[in-house]
Amino acid sequence: MADLRILRVPHSTNVDRIALAAGHKALEVDWVDVDPDDRRVVREASGQDLVPVLLADDEVVIDSPRILAWIEARFPEPSLWPSDPGDAALADVFCHRFNEVWKGPPNRLAALLGPVDFDHGRLSGSEARAVGDDTQRLRRWLDRFEERLDGLEHLGGDGFGICDVTAHPFLRFGAHAPEPGDEDPFHRVLHELGAFDDASHPRLTAWVARVDARPRA
């Protein structure tokens, strides 16, 4: 019997967080694939439409940070959080802040630019300024991540952990184009407006490659 049973849709960044965490802990996952255009199964199980959804014997857990905490509590080794309470608290702050600064702006940009052509010419003046402001915000945060990796192998320190699990599924789009069949405009924004490479952000590029090589459930 699998350790976890989780509803997912293709190419989901939040689902990839769970795959990374489960791979780190060598957990077996029973993935239940859901049609992204027909989420009745997700809604019936959890009362909302977003994935991942963890289905346990006695509870249903939604939202990737809550699922990650649930997994850590029940499968504590190897840990995703630092053993020192202060360091663990700092990791939580990083993850919360990452979700604010790296999920909000790309979602706004995807909504403004549209799902097909990213036509900047159709934007009003205020919308164009908003796109410019959010794009600059993403670029500044790329520099912060690059600085954070100075002398470190991972975003939370020398060991792989919750900061990497939280950030990598999103930041990797800056180094890689979306996979064939992935038409999510959010991922296109992450790739086209949050792009980086070995010349501009060598530490971040190397970190993406290190985490890419890690096991996933």
C-alpha cells in the first residue's frame, strides 16, 4: 500500500513540491490524475478545485504547505526542516515570503497578458505599468535568491530541505521552458519574465540543476 494518496493535475507546480518532498523521504505515492478541465473529483473530495489534495484515512488535506507539514509530522526522517527551532522558524518565514513574492506577481502578469499571445500592445497604460512593475519585482528577487546561495548548496543551507521544496518548482521555469503540453500562462510568465542563466545568475542556475537531479515520487 502506498504511503500517500494524492490528487493531482499535469504540470502543477504545487504538486511538484509534494513529489520532491516524498522523493526526499523515499515515500511511495498513489497519484490520482485529474482532468484539469473537469475537477469534480477534487471538488467532491475537498470542497474546492485546487490541487494537490491529500486523501488520508481520516482526513483530507489541501494546500501544498499544509500537506508538506502533514507529511513531515508523520514521516519525520529524513527531515525537511532544520533541527534547530530557530532555523526551522526562519525556514518557515522564507517559505511564507516566497509564496507572497514569487506566486503573486506572476499570477497577476498571467491574468493581464492573457493565455495565448502575451500581447503587450493591448494593455492600457495602467496595466502596462503594472506589468513593468511586477517584472522588475521578479528580477530583484532573482538577485536575492542568487545572493542567498553565496557559499551554500541549498536555499536553506548546506542540506536539501523545505526551502528548496517550496521554491524549486517555481524557480526552475526561469531556467527551463515549460514542458510540451504545458500551456499554463503562469508557467509561461515564470519562464519568459523570470528568466535567468549561468551568465546572469550562476549560483541559482547551478542550484536548479542540483534539485532537478533529486528523486521525485
